[in-house]
Amino acid sequence: MGSLPSPPNPVSTPQPSAENNSSCKNRVYVAFRYRDPQPSESISIMIYSYDPSNNSWNLVTLVPGLIENHGLKDFAMVSIGDWIYIIGGRLFHQQRAQMAEDESNLSTEVDIEVLSSVLRYNVRTDRWSKCASLAIPRYDFACTVCENKIYVAGGKSMLASATGVSSAEVYEPTTDEWTPLPNMSTLRYKCVAVPWQGKIHVVGGFALKADSDCTRPYNFMAERSSAEVYDTRTREWDLVRGMWQLDVPPNQIVAVDGKLLSSGDCLKVWKGHIEAYDWEQNIWNEVDGSRLWSLNSPISNDSNHDYNRGIVQQLYLTIAPIGTSLYLLAGYRMDGGDLPRTKSIVHKFDTSATSNAWTSFEPMEEDGEKVLCSHCCIVHLSD
């Protein structure tokens, strides 16, 4: 990664609760790369913005500092005010091998190192800058924003490691400093973080008790389906068993109108409906009216319409909570002849609606197979 200037202190802005605040424009920012770029193209991490008001996509910027044929994955992307932060991740080298018999270009990703670097991008000034690094490098970690501070926990810190880490830290943008937090009671990775009821919830993932003897496979003490909850006032972690209910890590969990909502897990990002967490019963329940079969396989009923011909698989799903609505940004791999194509479709679910809660927008199609690099983040641009 190349060097960038240190940033000025950002100005934190409160996030409006109303979805259609007249003085605020919401933009959803998403990081993509192409799975197999053409030999003449370099690997780029592309930051797109999505405008919910008119269902439009715009390529905003590329993540700087990547040398030729190198990419970044499993990092976290969050926003505070006008800034988007790119945190940690795995640096990899993409190697291409041309097969003479079919003249096809095959590529493999070879991991190089785990990064502790942090970059941020100002959406107004179109400026990238370098921030203070994490205390330890990490990827596949939990990351969220609470009270204009960034919290990270868990993840893996070494490429060859079979387990996660228990460490956590918090970033203060006004001073550009990371501060260590108390360790969790579990070694945890592929977990997700969400602020809820004034606390940081680190949910699911692959977790072991912190005192597990990782040199002996039979001494691994799993804390399956659990969560760690951090109280920012007492600076203490609490273990909540059974909060996720599945061994498979969650795809994403968001908080809307005082409720925790999820769409699926890492193996099946869309279960066919949205689920809400019941704290008293410690169980996830289907949200009424949230079923949408077309998110898994959006096939048009019109046989003369090309809306969904050639879909091979669902590539990604990321959720943007805005006001009382969820915007589900989905991507699908299409058969495109010599080259695959990606169809992007956005669906909106109004959590406050009593009926007809879903709205589906016109899809967009483009060449190449897109890979989601990190879950989306939202920037609220005031006039």
C-alpha cells in the first residue's frame, strides 16, 4: 500500500432518523472488485455510491495504494460524517495462467499479508488520506460505529491461523487514535457487529473459549451461536449464549427502529424472509410480510421479458438501513456469452408498513462478475 497524507480531523454529523429528511440526502456506498479482470486490466477496489431517491449507481473512486495485480479483501468499511473508512483486510496477489488448449485465462488468489492499515475517503472533497493503524492486523473481524467512534473486535491476525483473536479496540476520529479495549472471553472471527440498546453486540462467527488449547484439536471449546456484548460505560464484555442460533456466521445484522434484523447467513444470504431478534426469548422470528421469493431467483413471469434470463447464481447481498426501511442490494451472475455479466437489483422493505411493504426497483446489468468486498455503509449528506 502506498503512503498518503494524514487527514484533518473530520466533523462528525448526527444521523437523521427520518428516511426522507428534506435537508439530507442518503447515499449508500459499496466496495466491489471484479473476480477475473481481463489481462489488460488491473485489479481495483471500486467504491460505488447508490442513490435511493432515483435508483442510480455511480462509480465514485478507487481505493489507492494497490500495486499491479494485487487486491484487498475481507476488510471493513464504515462511515462517520462525510468520511468512509477502509480498515484492515487481506492483501493478495492475483496470478494468471493461460491454458493453451482452450486459450482461457485462469487466475488464483495468493494471500500475502494481513493488514493493520486504515484509509479514509471524504465523499465531499474526493480526497483519500491515511489514518492511524490498528494495534494488530486483522481480517474477517466485527466492525461498527457507535457515538461517532469505530469499534473493531475479533477476526484473524495471521494468514495461517485456524482461530480468531479476542482483542478489540476503538478509534476516535477527532484525535486519530486507536485505544485497546478489554479482550472478549472468546477467540472469534467471521462475526458481525451492531450497536443496539446502547451496547456493542459482536454476534456469531466461529468462536472458541479464550483459554482453549489450540494445539490440541480435541481441546477446542466452542462457544457456538453466541455473542459478546460490550458495555461502553462499564468497559466490560458479557457472553450471550444462543443469540445467533446457527453455527454458520450471519451475513449481516442491522438495527432499525429498536429491532435487530437479519436476512440470512454466510451460506444462504437470503433465507426468503427477514428475521427479527426477540431478546426476552433469545430467538429470531420471521417478520410479517417480509417474504420475497424473487430475491433468491428473480425470474420474470413474462416469458417475453429478458429481466432474468441466464441467471447462474446469487453473488452477494448487503443491507442498508435508512430510516424505517431496509434497502437490500443484491447481485447475480448472468450468462453473458464469452464473459459473465452481473445484474444488480435493489429491493426496499418498509418495516413500518402494515401491507405491501416491498418495493423492487429497475435492475442494472454490466459486464464482468462483481465481488462484494465489504458490507455497505451509509453517508447522510446535508444540504
